[in-house]
Amino acid sequence: MTRRADPRETRLPVPAGELPAFTPVPRQTNRHDGWTDDRQRRFIEALADTGSVETACRAVNMSTVGAYYLRRQKGAESFRKAWAAALELGVQRIEDVAMDRALNGVEVPVYSYGKLVGSRTSYNDRLLMFMLRNRAPERFTEGRAKGLNAIGKMDLDRLKKQWRKEWEAERAAAATAEEDAHAEAINAMLSKMRERRLALMSPRTRAAYEEYCRLSDEDEEAGYRCWDDPEHENYVDANADWGEGEGEDEPTALPPPDWRKREVEESEDDPPRVRRLKDEGWD
């Protein structure tokens, strides 16, 4: 009986762009522990699987210094091309691993009082969005570039400054409009108060008040200042001589040099400064 083929075992065709055939770097001596042809091919395969030079070197038991030294040797042109192709495949594998972690999460251990009690699945939404933007930029980045170059950063800085100025201008305009609205409201309230006050005045007082307002408006239009009016009590004469004549202060006489050494003479009628129990007149 023939076993039916399991659809899960269907092998996908090998995609284009696999590792190209390359010519190993020729070596002067064929050492069993050196960079033999077989070790160079296994290194390229491991580099394509992992995308890490260090991991690939560890897989063939060689050092990274030796790998980079081999790549610089004469006749390593084909080896360098294979290296670049392997890195491209390795980056694709890293992207696949990152996408798998973004979709399925990562198992994180859970500890309680220093003991492992279980695990939980942690999802990274930022990693998922990063992968989507890089793999489908036309759908998840609105057609924008994946990154900004120097010119793009300069344009972004210029736009930020422009947006900042526009925002400040809008804010200043809004503040001015708000102040104007408050001023109009205050003026309207003052006008209502003035109308109520005028309604309570007698005809004679109202006529006097209106005449006062008219004269005040005329003084304001003419630029009247009380300190320039000779008839006003606050008038200031600009041509007056200040600090001359009768207003001068006389110099203050200094005390004699030995005024601290002089003793105050006490008269007999004055009581002593310090009284004792034996002194007379002690109450």
C-alpha cells in the first residue's frame, strides 16, 4: 500500500538568489586546521543561515580575524561576492525571525520569590510596526521613505520651525481676540452702569455731568497735562533755579576730636547714677 503524501511535507521550490558558486581563496599551504576549500564553503553557508560573521566562524571553528584576513587576500574576489550574497540571505533570515517574534511573541520566564513559577508570552507591537513599515512601506508608511537623509532632516527642521511660528502666531491671535472680547464685555458693562447712574440723576446734575464729560474729552484731545498748566497746583516751572538761594543746606559742624574722652559733669542736685543701699533717698 502506498502511503499518501502529507501536504505538510510538500517542499517549496528553492527561491532564486541562493548562494552562488564561488571559487575558494587559494592558499599557499593546505593545512587541515586552516581555511580549506571545504571550510570556506561551510563558512559561507553558515553566514547565510545566521547572518552573523562571528557565529559562522564559530560554526567552522575559526576566528573572525582570520575570516576578514582571508577576504582581503589576492584571488578572493569570488569569495567576497559569495560573502555579500550570504549576508543578504542572512539579513532576510533575521527579518524572518524578527517577524516571527513580532507575531508570536517571546516566552518570558515568571519568577516569584526567586523561584521560577511559569512563563508568559510577551508581544512587541513596536517591532511588529517596524517590520510592517519595512516590508510593506507603500501600505504602512503612506509612501514615505524608510529613513531620512541629511537633506530630509534639514527640511524637517525647517518645517518644524515654520510650524512653530505658525502655532505661535495662531496662539497670539487667539489671545488678542480673547482680550478684545473681554474688553468689549467690560466696556458694555460700564456703559450699562453709566446709563443706570444717569437715569437716577436730576436734570441739573445730569447736565453738569455731561458738561464734565465734554470738557474731559476736549482736554484729552488737546493733550492737556496738569504739570504744564501754570494755573494748576501741580504746575512745574522748567525755568526755575533748583538748589540755589534760600533752600541751600548749611554744612553740619563736626564734633571735636576728644568728645568721647570728656566726662559728663554731675551736679550735686542730680541723683547718682548707681544707688546703693547706704545712699540716702533710697526708697
